[in-house]
Amino acid sequence: MYRSGEYAVKRFSSDRQSIRLILNESAKKHTIHAVLEIDVTNGRTAIRDIKEKTGRKPSFTGWMVKCIAEALTRHPELNTYRQGWRKIVVFEDVDVAIPVERLVDGEARTMVYIVRRANEKSVTEITDEIRAAQRQQVGGKKQVLSQLSRFEKMVLNAPTFLKKLVLWILRWHGIRKKKHMGTVGVTSVGMIGRFPGWVVPLGGTPTVMIALGGVVEKPAVVDGDVEAREMLSLTLSVDHDLVDGGPMTRYVSTLTELVEDGYGLSEVTDGGAAGE
């Protein structure tokens, strides 16, 4: 008789079921991926200098959220959703959905927090929001690190068939989708631990999904000389139904310029948040 050895059986929790539904929804999109490397040497140097001068360290992820949001402000054709069959809604506000990993009942659980109007906030303000979300006390039934309406709470605790119906409605109603899911998704595996490479997401439900991988020191040519630079592995995923290659390329160009110039870090004051 075959022996399986010792093992443990865990419940396929409701939050894992919700993640599976979201992934099924994202599979319906026609996603294209751009695998990039961006020089973050100047930005990370500025962050270290700020920490040395003020004792407070801006969040690297918070700074990247600021750059991503600013680039979307300059290229709003990516900050969009479908609105019915024949319309596209273009948003001015950039709402960034980010995963925050919390330890709940002894188990690491990923929850969602949306930084509203990230394009209008400073690196310090975004950092403070992320840190507050990470410190927020949560119970075992919590799945979203935001204030939820009664309807949203009902949906999160509803049977699977009702969740599928709501996702189908949101697929064709961009204005409501923005309210519940933001306009762009940003995930950073590099903030959890050492991850020297890229991660390619399945696409997510937003039109634009950005996955931040690891930062690795590599040789690069700068002003004709070869020197060691800190390079960020980044994957940009966009819904090809809404975004063509030209707008995507222009967005990448702007984002690269902002990141390489350390955009937003010169405005960080002593009120910045501590921690990475």
C-alpha cells in the first residue's frame, strides 16, 4: 500500500477563493507584457541620503508608486477602463492598488490597499499610507485594508456565484470598477525579501499592472564609462484591448525618465515615514 507520509490539510480559505476568482477574471483580458530594467541608482542613493540626514527613510515602494502615478498622469490613455461595449472612460485620478502582506491567525495573508489620488500625493504621504496599512490591526475575516461600504462587505462574504456576477458587472462598468479596484495595480515582491529577478503577473483586473522585482547591481555604460549601477527588474502588463504598443512605449519612456531622475524625492521633508 502506498504511504503518503505525514501531511497536513488546510482549508481553501475564502480569501484564496476570492483571489482565484480575480485571476479567472484577469485571464479574459488580452494582456501584453514588457520586461524591463530601470536604473534606480540615483533614487536609492537619494533615499539613503535622506535617511542619513533626517533619520527617516522614504519607502522605495512608495517612491515607485509616485513615479508610476505621475507617468500615468502624463499618459492618461493608460489610466482607463471599459465603459459598456462602445465606450472607454479615462480617469484623471490615479488610484493605485497594492498588496500588503499581513500575519493573520498565524498565517501570512495578502490584503489589498488602494492609494487614492496617488498622482496628487508626495512620496512622504504615500509612504505614510502604506506604513499605516501595514500596521493596521486586522481580524481573520479582513480581506481589504480600506473602509468598505455595506454592499462591499456583503459581496466579500457572499457565495461564489454572486461574486462572479459582481465581477461580470464591473468588467463592463469602468467607473464602478475604479472605485472598488483602483486604476492601476502595483505589486512589489522585492519588498518581501531578496528576489534577484523578474516576476510576470497574470495581468490582474486593472488595465495596467506593474510588478516590481529585485534590485541587482550590474555594470552599465554611463557617459561613455562602465560603472556599477543598481538595476530594478520591472514588468509592465497592459490590456491590449485598450492600450496599443505606441502609448505603452511612450509610458515606459516617461516612467524610466522619472525613476532614473529620482522624481519626487527632492520634495521629501522631515515629515517622511521611516522604514523601507
